[in-house]
Amino acid sequence: MKAKVLKLEKKLFDGEVSYVVLPATLGEICILPNHMAIVTTLKKGVIRVFKPNRMHSVDIEIDGGVCSFFEEVATCVVNF
């Protein structure tokens, strides 16, 4: 699956991932491959992006935003 984390001015992350953990407004969620389509708002926190074959995540601190997952692509537009 693929993940994109974007600010209005630039890309913060764009690449293949194993999974993504998001600070959703109603609680933390994990998006894995083949997850159902979803749109959620994000609260202040950290998006954790796990690249394939890596033990540690790429952490991106945010102040909020929105994320959608559709056709194996997680797209997050964030503030920070």
C-alpha cells in the first residue's frame, strides 16, 4: 500500500508502507493493506508510517488534519 502525508505547501512523505497509525479524532487507528475505505479527521498527535521491512517508524507530528484511505492509498492532508 502507499501513504502520502501532505501540507498545502509540500509533501512530507510519499512512498510504500506496511501500515500507518493515525491520531484520529475519536482515537488512534491503524490502517493496514486491504482496509475498508475510510475518511477521518485527525487531532494533534503523531502520524507513524511504517516502511516495508523496517522495525522503526517515520514519525510526523501534526496539529490536525484529515485522512482518507481508498484503493490502497492513505492520503493525509495535515497542519503542523
